[in-house]
Amino acid sequence: MKIEGKEYRTIWFDEQNQTVKIIDQTKLPHKFIIKDLKTVKDAINAIKVMEVRGAPLIGGTAAYGIVLAIMEKNDLNFIKKSSEDLIQSRPTAINLKWAVDRMMEKLSGVNNNELLKVALDEAKAICEEDVKFCENIGLNGLKIIEEIYKKKKDKVNILTHCNAGWLATINWGTATSPIYHAHKKGIPVHVWVDETRPRNQGANLTSYELNEEKIPNTIIADNTGGILMQRGEVDMCIVGTDRTLSTGDVANKIGTYLKALAAKDNNVPFYVALPSSTIDWKIDDFKDIPIEERNTEELSHVEGLDENNEIKKVRIYPKKSKAMNLAFDVTPAKYVTGLITEKGICEASKEGLKKLFK
């Protein structure tokens, strides 16, 4: 997708300098900075502090993290320890463990002098696969938008939460991919963008990338979606997911559950877009999903540009106030209209997923 008219992906390997390059998303939308990851610790830190974020991109970064570990020290014990540290960097997004496990399985039994080549090829394959999956998610989700447009013959209003755009993946995005495909096809779409406190990924990232693709969008406070649905100003909701259980239950950015409840009450279709790498086939009870609790400073402080065009952080809470910063919540399958995957759209249930994924 584009930034200032130039095509980018969120992560890539620089052959000339033998480094992994990322877009530092903590600086967006105010500054566009490409950052080098030179060691596995750089990759772990990028995931932890959310220079990269979004389940598919976290997976891609973890895969390249294994590459960096091999470049740093071609030793199986070091690589294994690095893989464990990568998995621990963020607990909720299943793509992280999926990518690391896939990399380590691929490297099993490989000679030391072949490790780097095999790892680099596999990391690239994981990223290319995600691009294709997200493109297919868009083509499948496009059908839903087309059906709504046929009935309305007017712009289609879509509400999304957090950032499940191309910045959360390698390219295209998950929730945004159907929107991008609809826009390219000439269907008039407008996106309600949840601000998404506390890190404001909706305002800082989703609106930013939609602007770059010239798609009309409006940022709203997280609690505004309900009244918009009551007024009939939302035709559908599409969100992403960091972990979807085989039961169809969905773990996504905090606040997703409340949007699903409002959508259900107002008969607004609520779709979840995801690549199959985000499906957790092992956990059956959503209460067993590890929910990340992040630093409360993300709540008590906000960042923005000052009058000198510098990014500054300021406190907005009373110093003595306590805070809790849960990063995710779970939307039960009964509130999900359908799951949009690379293989098609299915019911959010064991039966629905089994029809697509044998």
C-alpha cells in the first residue's frame, strides 16, 4: 500500500545491508521513520514497544527475529533461547508463536552452514503468504460490501476498531482489505474509525493509511459507535483479531466486545477478518486466552506534536490515581455474523471453520 504515493510493505529484508527494515509505527502519523533491526533483541523490543503491531506483522517480525538470531550467533542453543524470548514478547497474538514454531520446525535437522539461507527463505515465505491471504480476505469481504451497495445504491458506511489495516499485516490488511478492494472497484465507502484508546491505533494508524489511499473516513471516540448504529449510520462492522478460537470466539483489541454488543442490538452485521494463521486450534474455552495487561502509562499519558513539531508525552491523569490497562477483550461467537478468511466466509463456529479448514 502507499505512503505519500510510494508503495511500501511493513517489513522487509535489506539484502545489501543484511538488516531487517520496519516502519516505526510508534512515530506515526506525525513522523515516517524506517528503522533497522540488527539483532534478535531489536526484533523482540520492536514487538514489545509496538514499533510493529498487529497479529500478522508480529508473526512476520518474529520470523525475521529468528533470522537475526542466526546472523548474530549460529548456535542452536542461542537460537532456541531466542525463539523462547520472542514468544514471550507479547502473549495474546497467536501468530507470534505460530511463526516461531514454523521457523524452528523448518530449521530442524538443517546443517549449520545452511541455517541462515533456510531461515531467510522461510521468513520471506511467511510474509509472502500473509500478503496473499490478506488479498484474498479482501476479495471475499468485497462480496459483502457489494451486496450492501446493491441495496443502498449509496455510500457504504463501515465501522472498524483499532488498526487491522495494512500496517497491522505485511500488506492489504485484514479488516481494511475488503474496504481497499471496494474502493479500487469504484464502490463509494466511508469508514467510521474508532479512536481506540489508549494507544489510539485507529486515529494514528487506520485514519492515516485510509487518508493515504484517499478513502473518506471520520475518527470517532470509542464510545460513539453505539449511537451511530442507532441512527442507522453504520451498514456493517469489520474488525480484525489477534486470536480466534476454533469455536469462533474472537480476542481482539479492548473495546471490540462492546461494539459487537451494540451491533447485535441494532441488527448491524459484525464481521471479523482474519488469516488462518490467527486461528488457535488448541484452546476451546476463551477464558484460557492469555490477556495482555500493559503498562498503565499508556493510559495516564498521551503523545502528540508540540508547537515545535516535536513528539511529546504529557500526563492526563491525577498522579495518585490507579489505572488498569487490559489490551484485549473477547467477543463470543454468538455476536459474530461471520468470519472472513482467505478461504472464504464462514459461520463463527467449529462447524463453520471445519468447512473451510479440513
